[in-house]
Amino acid sequence: MTNSAATPTMFRTFEQAKAMSFDTGLSFVTVKSSALKQRVDMSLYVPQQLASMSHPTNVPIVILLHGVYGSHWAWAMKGAAHLTAQRLIDQGKIAPMVLAMPSDGLWGDGSGYVAHQDKNFEQWIVDEVPAAVGQACNALTAASPIFIAGLSMGGWGALRLAGKYPQRFTAAAAHSAMTEISQFDALVEESREAWSTHSSDCGVLHALQSAGADLPPIRFDCGTEDFLLQANRTLHQALNDANIAHDYAEFPGAHEWSYWSQHLEDSLLFFNRVFKQEGQSV
């Protein structure tokens, strides 16, 4: 279904389709990205409480980034992220939040959400995804806070982008995050020769340190059977040594969806606390 709204857009083309019968509120968006010079997809969830809104408000946006080998549908179809969010909203534990679940751009096994020589996967997430969400959902305003979270490669992206763009993101969270760019080499078949080599694009710690006092609230967790556990512990200790405030937790579990789908709730509750601390309401 083509979006025919008269809202000004930064995309040459914009397509949106709602799920037919299996998930009310879940839709799928395809836009032509200037940053990527191609069409790219995003899953979008608008909770039931916002479906009948007649005027826009500062509803929060939560961007959820997937890991290597995945795509925009992973958080919804494998992690049931939208069902978790709707349950927490119905229980009054979090404010209504719109979930944006974009593809990473589908470069090779994973783009890393970083700029490459010919495609800027970072700009797609930071600039174009919020613009696409705003065009697709009438419940948002320019003041809507943007939270970002992810798993594995997506956790790397969420933490790194929050450090690089502290004025853009209200808070960030990660599950089983990759922390150093070298960790991609065991997972991604393609060469990283064209990837940015800026220090903030090569390590989460560098990116978080670059924000200085502007760094938004950060949380991350990792499973005690996860192959990235030591990397997350090392990041936690380095942040402590640098006196960078953050929340860190470990839980039983491995590098798998049963862990991520369970602990997404922790990140959504964290985002809600930050939202309330800022004195905002929907």
C-alpha cells in the first residue's frame, strides 16, 4: 500500500503496508534511501493506544537494531518485540512507544551500521529512520525522544551511535553487544576494507568517550554463556575506570533469541525511566 499523505518527505519513494491479520499495529515500510542509494526496509509497530490519536504528541520512538545475518523483520518475527512492548504498555509499566525496526541496509553479512566508502549505513539509522517513522506515524512530533537499542551487531550500533550523536538519542541500550570492530571478522564473510576507520567507528569505548558530558544514559547486558561476555565485561570495566556512568547486568543465557526477547523488557523499562525522569508524558 503506497503512502499517499501530503506530508513533505526526504524520500523519492515511500511504500508502507500493514500486516493483514496476524498483528494489528505492525506495518512494513520501504523507502529509497539517499544515504544508501537503494531501497531499504523497516518494520514499524504503533501500539493500540496510539491508533486512534487525533493529534500528534511527543510519543517516544524506540529504534531496535538487529544483528548480523538478520533484517528488519528479526526483532518482531523472532523476538516478538512488539508483543513485549504492547504487554508492558497494557500493564501500565511503560508509556506508549513506537517501535522502529530497520534493516541495516543488507550489505554482505552485516553492514556494522557504519559509513562505508560508497554507502552511509550510519546516516540511514541516525537521520533517515526517524524521518521515515515520522512520515509513517501521525502520533509523533519533532520533540519525540528517540531511544536506540540493539543486539550483537545492533548493540554495537546502538551504543556507538549514542556516543557519536548524543544530542540525537535520549538513551541507548544493548544486549550481547559487539564492542570492537575486529569482532566482525569472525562473523562477516566480506572484507571491511571500505569501512570507516575513525576511532569512534572502530570501538564502542572510543565512541562513548567522544560524547563527554553529553553522553545520554546507557545500559547494556550480556548472557553468562555468551561468547561476547568477556568483551562486555571489559567494556564495563573500562567505563568504570573512565568514570562514565552506565548500567550493566549479566543474566543466564547465550547468544540467542530466547535471551534477547526476554531481556528487551529490561531495556524498555530503562527507556521509560529515562522518559519519566525528563518529565515527559504522552
